[in-house]
Amino acid sequence: MPNLRKYPLLLYFLFTIMGAIIFSGCSLKSGPKSFDIPGKSYIREAPEASDVLAEAFEKTTRESKKFYFSGWAGTKIQKRSNGYYVIGSMDKEKGYSIDATIFGQPFRFYRWGNDVYVSEGEKWRKASPSEIPLEPFTDFAKLKFLTGKAVRDHDDTLYGQKCSKYVITLNADEAIKAARAMGVELSQDDEALSTPYLKQLRMKLFIWVGQNDNLIYKYMTQTNMPVPSAGSIFQEVSFKFWKYNHPGLNLPGPEKLQPYLIKE
């Protein structure tokens, strides 16, 4: 099982794949995931973007007590692709329930308090520290340093919420800085991080902010980078969040697992 704890959802898939390619020469298996065709761009300057996004990062981190979420990530090198998918619900005061498919393997995670469980078929067991996924939506406030680069794209509607869509373009150094701000240590080797391939990485970060409540309802990253003997890599990561603090979101207690729990 992948070590999920090390990687926040935004950057987990991106730097796991890229690290495997650049630093260890691993190849990717083909997969069925296809990529959306980018729509027409309506990019324009947005003097308000820095303040709006800074507030959205802070407010969403502070006020999102519970919510539903889903997301996927896909990586494509030439005709080879691989994917990651997750859907779940979270109550920050209690825990979470997550269904995930990672590199074609299904996983289920459940947390109540400090105890995290992972499924093995129909059974459940206590998760080891290396298996525990980082909880979603805990790190947005640490990306405030990026807000001054944002521009505005077209408005959109998600889950009945009118949203403003912002775009931030990052070079390699900025992407690495963003990763480290979110707790992802890509490498202890500065020479590895200075590879000419990694230095040519370019990322676009798209953020959808609710116009009525200034909460984040979606983010997406699109990343391009040349890779040795493979041309280039393209990766897209997208996550959506909805029903913030909805009274109907009630995480069931751990007693539901007891009949299926593997005794240690």
C-alpha cells in the first residue's frame, strides 16, 4: 500500500509519480483514465484575487467543520496513463470515511478520534502509520503566498453555488515551495531537485470560490514536464467539496466495524 500520509491530496499523486520517474526510473502501466479537453479561456486581470483567495483559504480551513468530497488524479506519458480516485465524507471533530482507488487497487479508510482503520476485503484492521492518509482540506491556508499571482477565468456554478474561478501559474521553484508549505518533502537531495527536467516543470492551479460564502468548492492542477526518454508528462488533479456543515452529514460510530474487525 502506498505511504499516503506523506502527501496531501493536492500534491500526493503529482510528486509520487514524478519522483518515481525522475529519481528511480520506474515505468507506468497503462490505464483507462482519459483527460478532459480544456474549455475556452476567459483569463483576465483580477485586482481582487489576492484578497479573495487569501480569505477563502483561511475561511475554508477555519469554518469547514464537515463536508463531502471527491477527487481524481491522472498522469499521462505518451499513450500510457494511470489514475487515482477518492470519494468520502469528513467530520473534523470525529473522523472520516474514505473510498479510494490507487493505482487500480481499491482501499477504504475510516477514522474515529485517533484510531484509523483500513479494509481488507470484507474485514477491517487498524492501519499502520504509513497507511494513514492525510486528511483532506487541512493545508489551504499555507498557500496564501501564491495569491498575488492569481488571474480570473470565467464564472462557474458548482452544486448550486455561483463560483469565481481563479488561475495561478507556477514555475518549478514555486511548485516545490508550495509542496513544502503543505508538508511534502520531495527530496533531501538539492542536486536531485535541480535536475534540468524538474526545473522545466510548469503547473497551473485553478480554484473555484463561492461568490456568496467565499468557500472553496473545487481546485484543479494541470502540470507539464519533460521526462527522460519519454517526451513529456502531463498530469491533472481535481477535487471537489460540497455540503459544508450540512446537518445530514453524520459519520457513523466505530461500533459498525466491530463485527468485521480483525483482532490484533
